[in-house]
Amino acid sequence: MTQRRINARDIIVQVRAADGVTWLGIGNLNTITIKPGENEETADTTVNDSGGNYESEVMQRGISVELAGLQTLDHLTGAADAGQARCEELATKVAYESLGALRFRHPLQATWKVWPEATFSVGDQGGGHNAKGSWSCTVRRSGASTTTPAP
């Protein structure tokens, strides 16, 4: 087995469609940043016997993924990329309806990392005079991750 450096650009990211079955690719991404320590919470367990050393325990694990790329629209219909549109739809919802599912993997991986429930927050869009329109979304896992075999 040979270890290989992987290309970040090859990571596949999909959001589950409103039908609850279909997975939609999120197109036109140029940055995918997975943040394993996002929303991590610790409890301070330092006591007098700690000898002046800070001590703690992790009480809550969190993770998020930041997606960024270019915004595209169909030149005839004005429809957005289906994956981007689904992220934007989820970003307008509140309470239980705000939860959607996300999955991602590298083509060399045999399983998807699945977030059955996650929240979506769309970032700034637009750009300068000579720029293409930007698009971004931060997805935060809610609950535990699962895995599923890749086809």
C-alpha cells in the first residue's frame, strides 16, 4: 500500500435533497475546509492539587465544514446549482426544519462520512468589479456522524 497526498479539490460534497433520498452534488466549489474542533467545549478540571497546571476534559465534540466557490445560474432559466440552492433553502429555515444532511468523502475512500443532521449558514455573496460572484456556506454537524459505503 502506498500513501499518497490527496488533492483537496477532489473531495466530493453532497447535500440531501428535500425528498429525503436523493443526494445533490454541491457544484463550483474551490475551497473545502473541514474544522474538527468547531463547537468543542471543555470543562475546567483544575484543582489546587494540579500544581499550577491547567487541566480539562472535553465535554462536547463538534465539527463543521466551510464550503466556498463561485455562484452560477443557468443562463436560460436563472436556476442555481442544485446543491447550492438546497444549502440556501436550508439556511432560511428555523428549528427542526433547519436541519439537513451532508456527506463527503475523497474518491480514494470507500465510505462516506455522513452528517444525518446539520445546520446550514450561507455566507457573503458577490464580488468586485472584475470578479465572478462568490458563494459560501458553513455546515455544522448536529449530533453524531455516521458512515455509509460508497458505490
